Amino acid sequence: MTIKRWAVLADIHGNRLALEAVIADLDRESARQPLDGVINLGDHLSGPLWPAETLALVMRQKWIHLSGNHDRQLAQLEVEAMGASDRYARARLTTADLTWLRALPRRVSIEDEILAFHGTPEDDCGYLLETVVGGRAQLASTAEIEARLGRWRAPLMLCAHTHQPRVITLGEGRLVVNPGSVGLPAYETDDPVPHIAETGCVHARYAVVEQTASGWRVALQAVSYDHLAAARQAAANGRPDWEIALRTGRMAAPA
């Protein structure tokens, strides 16, 4: 069979420095063994970093780009209805930028082998692989994951949104992969209830998936970059929560 190799990334969140490091790593990966393409699962810009500069870099990439919940919110919500991260990004985007975001698809299917989306196939804000328990996002049960997938089926399903790098096996040999976040290793949110999600790792994350005769092979990648410069940018823009997340990979400063 023809081996197919794709890179998968998501949740850049305006972190241009992390994205540059991932692109450089993708170039090295492709030189070692060619990639058939790159799938970008969305949430490109929201956050107090470099939204306009990040989008300019993203738009130059010949990737498959999907919409995330923050992309949709930036393109559709009134500014007054946005959270602080979306408001910061929105103030720095042009009409052309918003037009590009509005045109992004929410789901992509590739040759009936790969199904890609941001949250769940039906809900860009929904958690697929995590459930909130005790104020933290933790691994969901197989039954929960199957229920959230509903009628959607593919040998390889790609999701994002929770920033947690994971590879999950389901029935019939199906895999679900979350590549993790390029640009934000931890966050706190009130949706659907107050909770935090954190990886404890400051690296930019992405994945390489490879179709072989025995099934899909997945490599979760962690790329170092100048995360302290990104943390300083967040602090300079009045976001100590992002500064801690970018500096430590957690939502509270280590004791």
C-alpha cells in the first residue's frame, strides 16, 4: 500500500514563536521522509500574543486549515460579547483576516480514512477526549467518547480544543488523536463549568500520523522554542494567567 504521512497541529493561539519553531521542525521532518500534507485543526489567534503576525504566517502555509471555536467567535461575535483573549486578537485583525476565518470549514474528511475537526464533529466547543471532574479536565471514558462521536466514524479521527496531547484507541481499531497545542500548554475556562487544563510541558506540540499496512502509527512531537519570550509578551499585555501558563505549562506558579 501507499504510505501516507500527515502532520497535525492545532491551537496556535497567536503564538508566532511557537508556530515558527513547529514549521522549522516540520521542514526537518519532511526532509527526513516526505509528508503528504499538514492538517491544522484551528484556534489560530485568540490570546494576548501576536495574532496578526501569526495569521499572516498561517495564511502562507499550504495546509488544510479548519475553524476552531475561537476562530468562529472572532469572525461572528460582537466585540462586546467576547472574552479578553478574543477581544485582544479581534482589535488587531483586518476585514480580510476575518473573511479568511469565516471561510474555514468545521470538518474535513480525507479519502474516508481521516476525519478532522476541532472539538467534536458536531460542536467546536465540545470536549471529545476529556471530561471535567473536580475542576480539572481528565481523560473521558470510552463510552463518553463514543457517545460524543455519535454517527461519525473513520479509521483515524483528529480533534483538538483541550490542548491535551493524546492517542486513544476505540473499537474496530479506530484511533482518535489530539496533537496538543502549538501555542498554549495550559488554560483556565468557565465553559461548560469552571476548570483548568494543563500539560505541565512548555513545548510546542504537534503530531505526525502515518498510514501503514498494519494501521495508523502516531508520533506526538514536542518542540522547544523561546517560551519565555512568549511569556514576557503575555505579561506585557496584562495577562499574568497566560504568562504563568507559557512559562511553566501549568495554571499556577510552582510552589
